[in-house]
Amino acid sequence: MMIEESRTNIAVVVVTFNRPHSLNRLLSSIAQAYYPISDIPLIISIDYQDSEAHNEVVKIAEEFEWKYGEKRVIEHKENLGLRKHILSCGCLTEIYSAVIVLEDDIYVSRQYYDYTQQMLDVFVDDEHIAGISLYSHAWNVNANRPFMPEPSGYDVFLMQFAQSWGQCWNVRMWNGFYNWYKDNVSIDWDDVPIFVRNWPATSWLKYHICYTIKADKYFVYPYFSLSTNFSDLGTHHKICNTSYQIVLQSSPMQYRIPLFDVAVKYDAFFERFGIANILGVKEADLCVDLYGLKNGDGKRYLLTTKNLPFKLLELYGLQLRPHELNVIYKIIGNDIHLYDTAENLPLKTRNKNNIKFLMYDYKNYSIRDLIRLILFRIINHKL
């Protein structure tokens, strides 16, 4: 296949720390990928630890054969911790025009590089865009419930949720975040999901998510993922699981990419923007809270699954997927409420069928499987 020399080279940056098996697996996936241009830099950045595992990681990095350009191994001489390590890798945009950053428990599709190139071709100068995600969430991590973005006539959508499981920044995107990060020593965490706020101090991602919210920026997300996550034991994982494994897009694609104004968009809570037009209210006056994680945000109108003491304007069911389609198509039911919060009323008890909500999310789990899942969650939480 012909190599396109004219396109901008994106450096591939592998972030690793004392996990030899994980690094081997990631490098294997990178080596098998398709690269539409030549002379691609590969940087393997290794955080320090005085251990045999660290020495093995260094050996793997040095011996790995990279056929597509320069390979550079950065062996840090002191332990940075995950946040500083990722920040140092993002700052490689001072040298390279763009970087794809991959932590060592990631595995990439063979098409990951071509996908990223196509996204940069469109969004390189778009000030709305703070980064490009290779990963596509099938799970709302804030609510611990499934997530399904509404399909559109395009192959990507936008979300105010930065990504750590395979992401790309060009110099404009990275500098926007990094300058904000340096200028905001004291962070205002209002408007940030509680789940994200509670992440440990070692997390760089919580700061980037806060930035996307405060600066009104978005990450580009594929409907079908170009990376997946093994959740190996490490800084933020104390037990291995497959909760965040996702279907990989492995076939070549010429992506249909929307302009910003027409793209399907979600906020940091995984709630859909644009429903206000369907309801005949202003976007600035509506809080969408179908996952039930918000407090109303001081908005006049509230679309939620919670029973609240406000004037009820509309009721919708919960049958279609994704769940916002029940509102868009006006499915009759008693599950989703549209309130006018300007008028307080006595709370009317409405039967909320928790089993129905459970089955909507999890479909065909058996009782035995649910018990096993609960036990797993309890053990994982304790660890």
C-alpha cells in the first residue's frame, strides 16, 4: 500500500512502570498495527523503581524492534508517579507536533494510528477540541451503569470527558490544558462528577476532565473503539478484571467526521446535550440527569429519573436505547420525569420499579450471576 509522506507524523508514546508483561503485550499490538505514513517516532517512557520488574521493563524497551522510525527510550532516574509521568509525556509536544499516549495496560487496534491521523486532519485547529480518544466507553464510570451514545450519521461523537486509555494531543490541545493546569493551583471542583473528584492525587485525568468542563472543551470519541483496557494490577487497580474491555474496530475505515455544530455531544456525566430543543426549552435552562447524579445545577427545568417535589410537566418511559431516545421519541411511561423547579409541590409517591431499571441495564443476568457480581464488587472495593 502506498505510504502518504505528506501527512503529519504523530509520535507514539508508551508509558510504563514495573509491568513487564503489560509492556510486552502493548508493544506487540503496536508492532502489528497499520501505519499509513513512514518515519514514525516511538518513545518508551519508563518511570523509576528499584526492582527486578523495572530492570526487566528496561530490557524489553531496549530490545524491542521498531520498524517504522526512530525509537527512543526515556529511563527516568527517580520515581515521578503517574500524574507527573503523564504530564511529562504530554509535554513531548514541544518536540513532536502530536503524541498518542498509551499506558502499558492498553491494547490497540491495528487501525489506531490511521484513525488518529484522520481525526487530526479535521480537528487540528478546532478550539472546541481538547483531545482525541482512541477508547470508546460502553460504561458510565460515574454511575457504574452502561453507556450507549446515540448513533448518528457519523463515526465519532464528542464528550466533555478526557481520556487516559489511549489518547492523542497535538501541541495546541496539550498547551491549552497544561497552561490551565499550571495556572489553577487551587482547583474549583464544582460541576465535576463526585466519582471523578474522589480519584486519588496521583490521577492526572481528574484535572483534565475538570479542564474540559471549565473551558467548555470536548474529546473526540469513536463509536467503535481503537483501544481497549486490561486493568492490570498497578497504581489505580488492585485486582484484575475485564470491566472496561471493549469491542475493537479492526477494519480499515474512511471515517465520516462531523463538524462541531452537528456532532452528537455528551457532558462529563455522560448526559446528552441538545435535548432542550426537543422539549421546547432553552439549553441554558435545562439540566439533563437521566443517570440521577446531579442536583439540578440551578436550572429551571430538570429531566431526571428521580421522584422530586416539583411541578411535573411530562413523563416518559424507559424502553428504548440509549435512554435519551425515550424522551426524543416521547415514549409513554412513568420512569423519566420533566420538572419545572420554579414551582414546589408536595412530593407524590410514584412507584419506581427498581427491578425494571436493573433489567434495563443488565438484561439477562441470572440470580446466581448477580450474587457473584455483587461479591466481586465488594471484594474489589475492599482491596
